[in-house]
Amino acid sequence: AAIMVGTGRAAELGVLFRKGEALETLSHVDTLLFDKTGTLTEGRPALVDQGGPDPATALRLAAALESASEHPLGRAIVTAAGERGIHLPTVKNFRSIAGYGIEGEVEGRMVRVGARRFMERENVLLGDNTEAAAQIENDGRTVVFVAVDATLLGWLAIADRIKPEAYAVVQALRARGLQVAMVTGDARATAQSVARQLHIEQVHAEVLPQDKAKVVTQLQEQGRRVAFVGDGINDAPALAQANV
């Protein structure tokens, strides 16, 4: 009777339990592992700064590539280009590399847009831009680099506000004695900035999508019962591995 009433009331509030076993397992959870973008943050990022050798061209080419992407950061770049009336050229051979970025041919040149590790993997020299990016990331913003034919074109800084209720939720969970941690593919400095604001002590940053599930497994091997909270396709392996 309690399960029927509880699941019924939860459904009215927009929470769906697939089966009674989920409730039973949830009652034993001692660790909450949160994704960051779109979960703890609003998932509506906006372009707030740009720089590098040719930031204007970087925005135009990045927006062209990102128009074929579903990532929230990509939407922010496309939106910024649209607001500035920038015409987007055609993209050929678009490819998404999970955890790194995207690439494709634009105007006959290979364009790559993504994280610092993507640039390093493709031997793109960042020079002094590394220090500038680090400072921006310390402020809680995400930096996306843009390269053409293995040459850095510029960088774009994107900010995603923390959800207003996130702090209260994290503190309520901690007050119940639960361990709260965050796992994200974002740069460590960006992740640490968000974690500090939410008083989350354990942070797993710069984690590739397939490795999020490994973080869950490691916690389970330590005897933890893990609930994973995420909203993106990149979270699917971790959501499947978690107890809830």
C-alpha cells in the first residue's frame, strides 16, 4: 500500500518509478553522483568572451560546425553567431569525437572545435592562450578552442549558470548523511569552481563519457551504493551502471 501511494504521489510530481525494486534500492543509496552541465547547471550556456589570433573567424567556423551538434555548448556558439548576423558556411564530413570535440571540413579546410585535450591530441600549439584559458576556467567558465588545419584560430569562453535550487538540494542530501560527488568532462578548474559554490568536496573532472561508468564502478567496489543523476546521452553508460 505504501509503495502504491508513494509511486502515485511521485507520478503527480513528475517522478516515475519503473518498479518497486527501484524504491527499495534507493532506500539503501549512500552516494549521489551528479553530472554537471544541465544537471547542476541550467544547461543554457552563453558565449561570454573570446580571444586568440582571430576570434571573429573562430566564432564563424565554430558555429558552422556546431550547427550540426546537439551539445549545449554548441548551441551557445550557434546562438551567439546568429545574434551577430554571421552567415554560416556549409560543413562536410562532420564528425563528433566523444569527450574531445567535433571536426569537419569548412571552406576546404579541416576545422576542429573542442577541449584543450583535443587540441593537444591533434598537436595544435596553444602558446600563451593556455594561461588565458586557465584563468577563465578558474572563474567557472568553459573554454572551447578552435583550430584550422592544426593551427589555433581562437578560443571561446562559455558560461552556464548554476541552477538556483542546486545548492539547497546538495545541502539537503548531505544533511541526510549522503556522500555527494560530481563527475564531468569539463576542465578541472571549471568543475572545481562549480563544486566550491555548491560545497561539493569530491570532484571527478575531465572524464570521458565512457569513463563516467568507471567512476561509478570504482565507488561500488569501495562498497558504496550509488545513485547517478544526469541528463545527457553521454551519461547513459554511468546511468546504466549505477544502482539507481
